[in-house]
Amino acid sequence: GKSVHPDRLGTSYVLKPRDELIRGVLQYIKTGTHHVKILGLNCIATLLLLGPPVSLNSETLSTVYDVVLPHFNAVNEEKVSGEKAQAIGLIVDNILAILSSILVMNPSVLAISQVLHHLEFWLSSKHHRERRASLTVYLGVLKRFRTII
């Protein structure tokens, strides 16, 4: 994804199988280790930055929300430290990167409303770590894209 980004190429290029690639990476993320999830989430954030923007009503974007946001539950693991704690932090950072990529490519009130709506479920989670992680992402989205609102 990074190699065909317009900033790198100096010209516009459409990666036609982008949505298929996103769906394929989502399959790996569902069952992979923390390391695989981090790499996959980062890959999706990059692919979402390629033009044309993914439609807000697309099946691909709906699947991204359905597969990516449940990774907030990774923060519920008890007694994590060291590399595992760092990996969980990177998962949350990459969730923010994915949502930011969506909004960079679709800078509209409708897009930010959709993103915030999908985060609301996690803000009311019964697990305090999920609430804290989703609130971190929610605030990150609001701070970065406050001019849209």
C-alpha cells in the first residue's frame, strides 16, 4: 500500500484489488497472534489511505468496523507486562490509525458520525479497560478531526 501511495509515486494510482486485500487481511486478524494483528491493522490503515476513498456504505467498511473494533477486548487480559502490554498498546494505536485513515479519505460530518457511532458500543462496555481504550481512541478522533464537526 505504501509503495503505490500518490505521495510516493508522484502520480495517482488505483490499486484495484484494495478491497479484496483488506478483506483478506481481516481474515488473518481474526485468529492471528498479537504480532499478526498489529501488522494486519497497520496494513489496513495504509490500504484505506489509497484512493479512491472507500464508500461509507460499503460492505468492506462495514466489515472493517465489525472485525477491527472488537480488538478492544485485547486490553482485558489480566496481568500483562513487557512485550505483551506494548503489543496491546499498539493494537489500540492501530485501531485509531484505521479510523483516522477512514476520516482522512472521507472528511465529512457523516463519516465522523459513523466512526463515533461505532465507538459508542465500546464506551459503554462493562469492562473498564475496554472503556478506557475506546475512550482514548474516541478522544483521538475528536482531537484530530474537530474541524470537521
